[in-house]
Amino acid sequence: MSRLVVVSNRVALPGESAAGGLAVGLQAALAARGGLWFGWSGKSVREDSGALHEQTERGIRYVTLDLSRQDVAAYYNGFSNRTLWPLLHFRLDLVDYARETRVGYRRVNALFAERLAPLLRDDDTVWIHDYHLIPLAAMLRERGIRCRIGFFLHVPMPSADIAASLPDHALLFGALYAHDLVGFQTRRDAERFRSYARLFGGATLVGEDGLRLADGRSVRVGAFPIGIDARRIASQAAAAVSKPAVRQLQASMGGRELAIGVDRLDYSKGLPERFRGFARYLERYPDDRGRMTFLQIAPVSRGEVQEYRLLRDQLEGIAGHINGTHADPEWTPLRYVNRNFAHATLTGFYRLAAIGVVTPLRDGMNLVAKEYVASQDPENPGVLLLSMFAGAAAELEGALLVNPYDLDGVADAFARAAAMPLAERRERWQSMMEPVARHDIHAWCEDFLAALRAVPRS
């Protein structure tokens, strides 16, 4: 079995309490093969970029490199978060087209390639993750690396026309052709990339998952929906009901039903639309007045970016208007919280909630939807309201699918979820829990790596 080398923007180092399900899955795959995990240390230094740090635990070698403050500003805060993130989430109105950050992004990817290439062996299997490192494989190939290389995009792939709006788009997205396998969250995302390659890369579509490039090389393109550690989350949620924070939340509800949303504070999550949809529910269904409290947890992210500061201000204004219009002295319909909670506590909140609200405007997958499902009490499960624009919608057919832009439709879904009988809730939950449990994070890792090993070498 070849050695596995995982490359990502950040590395989940041993002992980090924040390591999530993805880190657990990747670490298990690395440990099984005696692997290497390479990425940015998260440190910004005054001196030149590129200093390496290394540690080994449980047969996994962790190698990280420092970046200069200038490189962090251009590569991470700049091109990755202010250009690629909005572009890949279909938000052309928010894309920063600054040339200097584009140059900085390529400079850091070249630094990754320069430091990683000497560590690689001809029989390694390299797995590169996400939009921060799109050019890396092509730069490794330029340095003579010939081992198998796969890439997985954790966020959506936009349509060809949107991708082509980026200056030098062919240089960026064309770098993906250097991989043996390019993976996406959904079949729709994979087909968008194949369409882009045909329209702008001169590629020929081969079968359901192949590309033949103009130079005769072939690339496989596939959908590999990411999963969660379903068994661990189910057990964690069942145990969390006795946690003080969960019991306090339950006591504060006064017998009312809880609807919950948990999202990073980001414009892709559709939080203003979600708040307005909940307000429309309160207006359209006055008989439900006082029946439900909606808790939205949205920890602040990228707080230094103006778009995110404006979003926070907007949400505070909408939340204040909703509560000012509809609240009673003993009932606050919307609780809006900008703080983090431990993951174990969140799963307890999910189990307590009669309705899970996951309504992004665009999401590659959205694992909160799957975690909500896995956290439910099988005897008395809640209802999931899920955006049709989340990748998870392709798998979770038992959810109430909504268009987050359709406020009346969201309002009706709130009302339907609140009134749904137990038998239907159980049936819907079982139809969702089965794929969540079967296609967990470990199956995702194995499926991708098996597909990568199966790609014929040219």
C-alpha cells in the first residue's frame, strides 16, 4: 500500500481540541498507510516564508510551514477569502479582482510545491484539499513529481460562465488538469467542472466521469459527498442532554419548541433570508404565536473583512426588528448568539431542537445538516429544513427542502415542521439517517482513495 500524503491549507496537529470530523477521517486514513500531512502552520512571521516544523505521532508525520505576514494577507485573507470564496459561491458582486493578491496566491502555492516536492516519493498517493491549493499539483508536476495526485473541492463549483469571469481563469482552473482525479461534493458540481473544461479547456467528455485533454492526457472527475462521524455524533448527542448548558437551554424554553440554526457568520449561509423567512412565519401563522423559539448560533468569522462586519450589523438589525414586533414579556421569538459552543454541547442542542434550520444560499455540502440528523432521538426525532442549494439536499430526501429566497415557502416549511405528526417525523428521519450512517467520513475517505488508485496512469 502506497504512503498517503495529505496537503491542506491548515493541518490538524496532534492534541488540537478543535479537530473535527474531517480531521478524524483523514488521520485514520493516514495512520493506516503511514502518512504525511503537510500544510500551513497558521503562523505569520516577519521574516521570509517557508520555515518548516515537524512532529510525528501514531505513525503520522506532520510537516507545517510558516508564512510571512505579506503572504498571509495576499494568499489567505486576499485571494482565497476575498476572491475565490465569493466566486465559488456564485457571488460575483463580492469578488475582489485585485491582481496583487492573485500573484501572492500563486507565490504561496509555489512555496508549498518547493517545500513539499523533496518530501515526496514516486509511489506516494497525494491528496490535495480545497480552493486554497488549486495550482499546487501543476507546480509539483513542473518540479518532476509523477506520483498519483488527487484533489477534492470542499465548496461548490460554479458554472463555466461564472468561473470564466475571473481574470486568468484558464491558468487557475486549468491547473486542476494536472491531477489524476478531481473530486467534488455533488454530481452537479462535477458536471459544472466538466462543462468548464469542455468550453474553456478544449477537453472532450469521455463517459460519465472522464475528460480527455487537448494534449491527450486524461483526468477522472467524480462526485464524493463528504460525510460525518455519524456513530460518534449520535453517541455524543445522547450523552449531551445531561450537560448543564443543554439543560439550561431546555429549562429556558418554558415548554416551547426549539428551532435551531448553527452557521459560521458568512454571507453564503443565507442568514438574513432565514431571519426574514422566520418573520414571515410569525406573520402568516398567528395561531402559532408563542409556540416556538428560534435560536441562531453564528460565531463571528473573518471579522476584519468589511462584508462580514456589514452582515453582522444587518443581522442584528433584523433580529431586533423581529423581536420588537413579535415578542411578549415572557417570550423572545428569535435568539441570536455570536459565540462559539463546544461541539459536544452543540449536538445536545441539536437533539433538543424540534426543527433544524439549514438554509444556505449555496453550500458545497453542509455537514450541520447531517450532524442534526445524527443527533436526533430515534423515538422522537426533529424535522430538518434544508436549502435546495446545499449539497446535502441530494442525499437527505427526508428533509423539507426549501428555496431560501422564497420567504413564503420558508414560512410554510416552519409551520409544516411544527405540526408534523410523530409517525411522519420518524419515517423522514429514518430515510435520512440511513445514508448519513452508511456514507460516513471514513467511507468518504476510502471511496476517494480507492477511486484515485483505480485511475489508469498515462
